[in-house]
Amino acid sequence: MARSGVPLPFSAAKTRAAAVRRGFSDVGIIPAAPSPHLDAYLRWVDSGMHGAMGYLARPDRLARRRDLNVILPGVRSLVIVALDYGTDVVPAEVLRDPRRGRFSNYAWGADYHDVLTPRLDQLADWLRAESGQDVASRVYVDTGAIIERSHAHTAGLGFLGKNTMLIHPRRGSYLFLGEILTTLPFDAYDTPGRTSMCGTCTRCLHACPTDAFPEPYVLDARRCISYLTIELKGPIPKDLRPLMGNWVYGCDVCQAVCPFTRKFTLPTEARAFWPGDVERAAPPLSDLLQLDDDTFRARYAGSAVWRIKRERLVRNACVAAGNSGLPEFAPLLDHLARHDSSGLVREHAAWALRQVG
């Protein structure tokens, strides 16, 4: 610690090496500052495209995005890490089978919070011990009021695509992000790469089943399948249900069609993200429609799917069953429509029952 009380700069090179040793795919370090895309984010919130995710527009959260010192007083740096999660072990015909419900790739294995957070905590402890200075830190994995994709771009970890995803030009977009906010300064900082490398490509925009992109680089979350299946707690709009196919947790369409993702994604070395079997990626809809609280807990505790609980997963499965058009689901849907304890499930089951005749 310098005599003035200000921490001395620490080695960025050593920090990057320490992050790689802890299994992260990439790391960038930047000075703590508001996101360069903050104004765009505020316009997005003002437009209402965040839908029912009211926490994104809360005044206290906006204050944190405007000034990172509200999160961590005296913050000087952000250490941004990325971890690949792509796996290519489930045949496409299984994922597209109308008798199965489809999960987003990132939910096939363990909950990413449980994988990244301990590694970030270890890295933050290492920074404190190795620097020998009394520094404070705060760790986030998709949980803090910061615009993490924008900060990751500033740290040189990729560019922002027209689908609003962070895309690494040699890794694609199947990346989890995490951050350490720290009062420790560094002897060198990373710089942004190219703002965009999308060129004239619009595959992601045209492939979206629900037309959720009103323009390039802007996502209307209210139409996004990931939002509808995960974030939305109430009824799914009836006009969007037929467009959702067999997705029951998240959606990968806008990433899967991206040339960078198709060409450069390699199977992750983090085995925790691999599915033990195809049932983890695309379980039979008949199984999902018969879930009760106990079987849901037994199957999905410890996975990202756990966060939506049984009610929303069965709601989503009802929509997928309705979209299948298969009469074989009628008995299960009829039972849910008549007897399920959740009014949300009953309504979606009744809708799906009409779709299968």
C-alpha cells in the first residue's frame, strides 16, 4: 500500500495467468467506468422492451450502472472473465423432435453460477493475497447491476453482434461472463477490439422465430423465447405461443445460425456443462407434463432450469406439446387442464389441448 493509502498497481499479466489456471477461457482487465453503451441501455429501458423484468429499470440499479462506486466504493478496475459452455454432443434430430422439449445449450449441465462464482471468489482472494494490499472486491456472475457484455467488449473479449450477444471472433458466442470489481489498480489495461464484425450478415435477425429484433443490435425481450420461457412469470401471449416450437427453457436460434458460432465454437473443457445424456438437453414432453414438485426437484436441482421452478417449466411444456399437434399428448394435457393446482398451468394446458384436437 502506498503512503497515500492508494493501492499500488498490480501485474495484469500475472492476473490473466491466474485466471487461466482457474479454468477460464479468456480474461480482460479494464478501468472501472460506466459502460460506453449506457445511453443505449437507458433508451432500451425507456422503450419498455425489458418487459416484466422490472429490476432492470429500478432506480437503485440504474444508479449502479451509472456509477460503479455505488456498488463498490473506491472501485478502480474490472476483471472480466469468459468461460466456454458450448457442447456438440446431442444430435439435431433429437433436439428438433416434436415429442421432446428443448433446453438452451447453456442449461444442459450444471448451473453456471455454481461453476463460475467459486472460481471468481478464488481469483479475488488470490488478488488480495498476491498483491499484499488491503483491497476490496465484489464478484458477479450475471447477478450485478452492470452491463456486462458491454464491459466485456471494452475488455477486448469480443464484439457485440446484431443479436446483442457478445461474439468472440475465434470462439463464437457460447460464453458465460463473470466479473470482479476491485479497488486494486493494474499496471496495464486491455482495450476494445472492433465494434462489430457482423458486416452485412443478418442471419440472426431473420432466423428469430418470434421476430424479436426490431432493428440490428436491439432486442425486444418481450418477444424473445428466452424471456418468455424463463423471465416471464405469467401467461405467455397467445399470439407468440405457436412461434415457440418445442423450446421449453431458453433459445439458441440467433446464436446457432451465427457464422462465428458455427465455425469457431469448440466443445467446452468444463465438463460440468456437458449433459449426462440427451434427456438433459431434450427431455420427453410426456415426462415434463407429469412433473410434480418432488420430481422436478430431483431432476433439476443444481441446474439452471431450477430457477423457473416446476410451474413455469410445465407451462412451457404445455405450449410445446400444443405446437407438436400430436394427439398423444391429449390425455396428459386434459389432466393438467382439469386438475393441476396452478391456474397458470391449467390455462396453458387447455390452450394446448385445443391445438392437438
